[in-house]
Amino acid sequence: MSITRPIEPLAQLAQLAWDSAPHLCRTEHNCQAYHRTWPMIRLLMKNASLPAGQDFFRTQLAEFEDRAQARIFVSGGADTGVLAMAHEVCAAFETLPKFYFLDRCETTVMLNHAYAQAFDLDLETQTADLVDCHFHDVDAVLAHSFLVFFPRHIRPLVVSAWFNALRPGGLSLTTVTINCRPEDPYTGVMSTDELGPLMAELDAAARNAGLSEANRQELQKEATAFWTVRRTHDKLTEAEVIDLFTQAGFHIETAKIQDRKRGEGPRDRPENSPVKRKRMFVAARKPY
């Protein structure tokens, strides 16, 4: 059977995020630059690529292919990338899943609504903190580089919320940026040496895309805030990730670590960066 790959309409969605974030992002969340620039940088600098780990998610979600209608919960997202990846992975299913999306920011919730409307997907959303999630009995929870946005004392609540949202036997699938060298400081922001090449690359891409001088200047301003303001907390170690899922009641089925390729996502460091990072892929099942 020939499967048509759904193509994320990122040019339209990036423009929608750019226009909407100043009105929808809440000041106390300090996320305007983040949500305004993430899809724009993914469009201009990352060839509109989907989040890393498609093979991992495809392998893990394959068990739901024959369900009448699987229930897939996307937990948070900088834009529509994770939902688009889940949609692509599930395109071969006999029946497309019912999707769920939760984020505390109205910008990303609105964007995911727009994505679902473009493809006539069955999507239910909630704008809330994850601990207030009202989704239940889902087959799988997907989260991409999510835990690092929470301080250590909140992370157990996050993993427990995923556990509570799942049906017995359901899967939590997540990627985690981990710290393999505890002696390495982690600030979550770009240094001056790292920022220069990124800004030059972004401006060149914006020129090639036909952005006006005024729009390029505004993009540079927002991108500087995006790349130089810390929004994440300390990276996790492999042992911490295992402990979080185990303490929440999960049985861990897969926990593998890979080097992160340079330039995978909008937040990734340039080639000249001395900082090396790794990504952990975790599949954890809620017991029956």
C-alpha cells in the first residue's frame, strides 16, 4: 500500500506563530521569543525538518497500528513539530488516531489546532499545566525534550501526570537531553562565539526567503532573546531519568542513548561549539 506522507505546512504555521505569539504568549511565562522564533528558525535554517527520533517513535507506536482508533497524547511542544511527526508516523495506520495536545501556552495550542484543521485530524486540546491534565485512558504519551524545562522537584509530578493519563498497558515515549559529564557546566544559552555564526546564518536564510529589512531586524532581535535567555533547567543524568519513571510506577522497556547530531533543531549549537550533548530515548509502560 502506498502511503502519502503528510507535509507540515510550516511556512503558514511559522507566520501564524510569528503574528500570534505577541498576543497569546503570557508575559509571566516569558515564552514569546521562544514560540515566535522556533518554527521560523526550523523553516529557514533547518529545512523544515521534523523533530529528531522519528524511527524511535515509529517503532514504538507500531503496536497501535491495528487498533480501531488509537489515542495519542502529545504532551507539550514548541510548535507543531511533534504532532506533525506523530501524524506522519501514524499515516500508515488503518484508522488515524485521535490526538490530544496539552500545553500551558495558548500560542502552541492554537498552532496545533491549525495543523489539525489543515488535515482534518481528530484533535482535542487543553491549555493548562500538565498537572491539571484532564486526558485519561490514552494509549501513548509523546514528549520531546520536555523534562529539562522543569526544575528537579517538579519532574516527578510531570512523569506521574503521564502515568495518570495512560490506560493500563499504555506507553510513555519521550526523548531527554542528558548530561553525560556532570563536570561540564550547562547554562542553556549560547555563548558570544556560538551566537555569531547562528545569527549570520539566520540573516542569510531570511534574505534568501525574501524577508524585508524590517522583518529581518525584528527576527534578529527575537532570535537573540531565544538563543541567549535560559528557559531550561539542569540536564538530567541517565540514572535520574530511570529513577523518575520507575518511581512513578512505569516498567521501562527501552532506554538508549545516542549522540546528538549538530544542527538537529532550532536550539542546537553550531559546529564551532565545544559543548557536546546526548539524547536519551525512553519507552516506559504503565502496568496492566
